Amino acid sequence: MPLATLRQVLDEAAKGGYGVGAFNANNMEQVQGIVTAAQEVSAPVIIQASRGALSYAGKNYMRHLITAAAETAPEIPIVLHLDHGDKPETCFDAIELGFTSVMMDGSLLADGKTPSDYAYNVEVTRRVVEAAHAKGVSVEGELGTLGGIEDGHGSGEVHLTDPDQAVDFVDKTGVDALAVAIGTSHGAYKFTAKPTGDVLAMHLIEEIHQKLPDTHMVMHGSSSVPQELVDRINAAGGELVSTFGVPVSEIQLGIRHGVRKINVDTDGRLAITAALRETLNASPSEFDPRAFFKPAREAQKQVAAERLTQFGAAGHAGDYAVLSLPEMAERYARSPVGAS
Ligand code: G3H
Ligand code: 13P
Ligand code: ZN
């Protein structure tokens, strides 16, 4: 099966009323863990690579890892997505490399830190949509800014998404999916207490969904930061301070109101760190890296399988035949704004 496009996978998720996990990967163990999880629960899956991931692994390694994944799991619709493209040229490079979906994050300037103005965001996103759709590739845009700067991405200022501006943005850009800012942030330190309705603006998702029922929403910063993982890391010598993530129940509420792509990076990182610390501590005389990386890969798999199930994607891998990029390009040519 060819790599799937985000547009097709999210269109199908909307029909089925579920969400699809988008998991960040930087190396072979993460890719294998994520894809094996999708196979075990029979779910479509989105693997996303940030610019940091591409520079860590190397572009060719990342591309070939995903090709290997698609060959190993031909029964699974797998999307290869660029996470937080900082400028159109980065998105164009990813498309050349074989990504079937790109995020143009025009909510920030190309430094990845300074909030942009609206006209800039519309212009860069529209340019990417035009070029991507001609090749059948899907595009995610972002409106509003997340909080948090700990992973080096973001301004630290939160600007929640304005629903009326979202309507104008989708109309002017033709994005397939819209990342909305509702009070989440990247990384492990999102909230100092379990977030209430005042902290997480879930009502914005409902409002945007009413105004844009055919637009797929994306929740960034959606790791749940399980206490159990934080405790295990600290028990094994880690020093994480008390923190709270996004409760899965809030994500499930979002899915009922049009959230279709849920970005999870930190939970995979925590699970891998817990597994590595425990295994290293438990076997001080061991020096075969496979002894450490196998449990780490298994930990990534468990997180991905659990989230795919919680988001309702389990059991949906075989619902449809994946369309190729030329087939998607034809769909976009028939219906230029969006493709449904
Ligand atoms: O956007 C944030 C993702 O968690 C990716 O993080 O840039 O450190 O790979 P990264
Ligand atoms: P987390 O840090 O909550 O996993 O968010 C990841 C993300 O949004 C990647 O774009
Ligand atoms: Zn993000």
C-alpha cells in the first residue's frame, strides 16, 4: 500500500467519528514501536517528523525508515507528516523527500518563536497548499499559538484560536486540517494542576466545529503525561517535577466535536525514558544496546497502541483502500479548496 495522505485518513476518521494519533518519531525504534502498535490494534496511524527529527536522523534515514514501515505493514494506512514546518521551503523540501502531508506553521515567523501577523500566516499557508495539492499532498495549518517554550518551539505566549478568523483562514488557504490553540503547550510541563474548563478552552473546538463542520481539527500538545511514567522515571533516578498533561477524556470530548488528528510526542519520550532508566539500573553489567532499546521500543509501542485505542481508531485500518498521490492530486484539481 502506498503511504496515505492526511486528507484521506482524516476524511475517513470523520466518517467513522474517531481521531487518529500523530506520533513523533526520531529513530528506528520509535518508528517500529508506532507501526507495530498500529498493526496490533489495526488502526491507521500518522508518523510525524519535526525539523529536529530530520536533522537528528538525517532526511534519507527518516524517509527510508518510513518506507520500510510501509513495506512491513502494508495493511496499515500510514501518513508521513512534517511537524511544524517553519517556512514554505521546508515544506517543499519535505514534499520532494516523499512526505504525504506537511504542516505549514505560519502562526509563528520562521524563527519558530515570534508570533506572526494574520496576513503572513494566510500567505505562507496558501502558497504551501497550492504547491502541495498539485502533488496530492495534504496540508495542516495553524491558527493561534500554543503556550510553552521548553522544547525550543513556540513564543510562550498563548493566543487562543478565534472561531470567526478560523472560517476566514480555511476559506483563504484551503488547508486540509487546522491546528487550533485551546490552551495546551508542548512538552511535559503543561499544567501545574489537572486542567479545568477555564484552562482548556474546549468550547472553542465546539464553536469552530459548528462553523466549519468539514474542517479536520488538530490538537497539538496533547500528551497526557501519565503520572505512572513520571513516577517510574523518578524512582529510577530521574528528576522530573510534578506536572499534569491533557486528560484523555478532554481529547475524547474534542474528537466528538471534530478533532481528528492528535499530536503525541512527549508521552512516547517519557515511556522510552522510563524503560531505559529501569533497564540500565536493573542490569549494570549489561552492555549490549539491544537489551536497552528493545524495552524502549516496546514502551513506545504501548503508548501508541493505548492512544490509538482511546482515540477510537482501533479496528479501522482496513476500512478503505489508500489513494495514491496522483489520485489525490486529481481530487484536489476537481475541488481546489479542500478535497472532500
Ligand atoms: O513540536 C514539538 C514536537 O514535540 C517536536 O519536538 O522539535 O524537539 O523534535 P522536537
Ligand atoms: P506533546 O509535547 O504534548 O506530546 O505535543 C506534541 C506536538 O504537539 C507535536 O507537534
Ligand atoms: Zn506541535
